[in-house]
Amino acid sequence: MAVTLEQARRVGYTCLKALLRFAFMVANNLVAIPSYILYLIVLQPLRVLDSKSFWYIEGVLFKWLLAMVASWGWWAGYTVVEWGDDVKAVSEDEAMVLVNHQATGDVCTLMMCLQDKGTVVRQMMWLMDHIFKYTNFGIVSLIHGDFFIRQGRAHRDQQLVLLKEHLEKYYRSRNRKWIVLFPEGGFLRKRRETSQAFAKKNNLPFLKHVTLPRLGATQVILKTLVAPQENGTPAGGDAVIKESKSKGLQWVIDTTIAYPKGEPIDIQTWILGYRQPAVTHVHYRIFPVKDVPAEPEALTHWLYQRFIEKEDLLTHFYETGAFPPLQGQTKAISREMTLSNLWLVGIQSLAFLSGGMWYCIFQYFYHCLF
């Protein structure tokens, strides 16, 4: 089949745009991430003198880094429409966020749509696969205090012990509020067949758009972070509780991500922008943590029900192009999530100015020493 001149031009433009976007992303990472690290090195005395202020500043820098990632998708036309409960109402409370997992772009989508949710981004902790530790953003997540979990039955018990220790050590001492995890334990395309076989063997519903979640991390988080008056267990260490005066985990936010035509956006697309502009849809349901059962069997059933509901939500979305209304509503209400281009340009400019500043400082000391 012959390629027309117009088609060749379109392909050439797409390739050139992708190349320029990739070059910008590399440059962005080369200045922003080292600057984040160097600012925090310089601020180490403040960490000793006033830990709360140190982690406040770190959180602001962390939010700006995530905003830079969000800008790559935003400027490519990958926007977000939100449905369901308004999570801004609980943005200052502690919450666990359960998300379905389809592709690497899920994390980028969350980085974007949580930007306008008050202090959430700078005070959140992520649970992610240990492989992300070795990406360009891994050092940032390590410093921020995110938890990298190894998948597989051989590591499961040990990882849950390490997760509990990590939460007790870092969650409240760094004033974290939201914790984000993907209970399915992997991408949909990788886990669907295994999940369906497990469901068939155990007489559970057949799911196509999600997989059955794993209990371990969710149970550890609830046991560790829910306040004593709610489930009778310690909330991460007595000294930390007294210091933070935390009410404990108060909400579970069930988050469902839906892509147009069920075609997920991956990180490569997010960076290169070769796919046509698309709207990702994010649905929220908020549950009080007091309504979440603590016993393993009951919690497993509750968690399975959330993902069965996700299946129904996604089936409805793919058939109609919209999520169904919440209980008590006659019509589903959607909200278009927006970002300020001026704010994004300002953050990007600050990153490059910081990179230039640190370069000049190193040059100065190099010439002084040599």
C-alpha cells in the first residue's frame, strides 16, 4: 500500500515531536532530580533541628517533581475527567487509596489528577513494585519514603513484615496522610489469566477488566495505621502517635481508572506523546474505615467486593462511555480536572534555574580547589 505525502508528513511530524519531547524529558530529569537531592543535602541541619519543617519542604519539592511528570501528559493532551465522590473533602484526613492497575501510565495519571487535591501529593506514600527503585525516579521515592515491594510467593511474608516496619518508622514521623497501593499486585494483562483460573477454582466471579486483589498489604496497612479506638490495635508506635496526634487512618478511597476503548496509556506514550490526545476517566468511592472489617476472612470478602464493583463500573463505562451515577443520584456527575499551564511552566523554569545554579556553584568550588 502506497504511502501518501500527507501520511509521510504526519509520521515525520509525530517522530520529530516524540524526539523533542524525549530530549526535553531527559533534560528535565537531569536538572530536576539532582536539584531535589542537593537541596535536601543542604537542608540536613534543618532535619536535625526541625524535622517537621524539613519534611514539609521535601514534600513541596516532591509535589513539584510529580507536577513535572504530570505536565508531560497534560501538554500532550492526555487529560483526566473525574467521577463519583469528591475526594477533596477528605484531602486533609488520612486515607488508603486502592487502585486498579492496567499499565505504567496509571501512576502518571494519579500524579496528574491528585495535583489539585490540597496537600495530598506532598504528604502521600506510594507502594510500588521494587523494579521502580531502579528507574530514574527511584532515588526520589527512596528519599521521600515510598515502599518498594517484591512480588512473588517466596517473598510475600517477609515483605509484609518489612512493610509494617516501614510504616511504623516513616509514615507518621514524616506526616504522611494518604497511602496509595495497587492490590492486584501487577498489570491486568499479566495477572488476568491467573486470576480467572483462581476464580474458577474457588467459585468466584469471572472478571475481565480487573483481577482479584491480594489481601496482604491492605491488611498490614489497616492494622498498622488505623487508630486504636477503631480497631484496638496500635497505630504505628506510641511515641509517633503522641507526636503527631493522629486520628489514624479514616477513609478508604476506592479508585477506578478507565481508559478510552480500554486501551491503557503507558509511560512511553506519556513521555513521547505519539498517541492522539485522550481523556482518562477516574472514578472515586469513599468508605469510612470503621465500615471496613478487620478479620482476614471478612476483609478478603470486602476487598473482593470492591473489585467486583470495579468490574461492573468498567463494563458500564466501556459500553456507554460514562460511569453510572452514585447511589441516590439520578445522573452521574463528572468533573474535568485542570492544571494551570502558567504554574507548570513556572515549576519547569525553577527546575532549570536550579540546575544552572548548582552547576555554577560546583564550577566555583572546582576553580577554588584546583
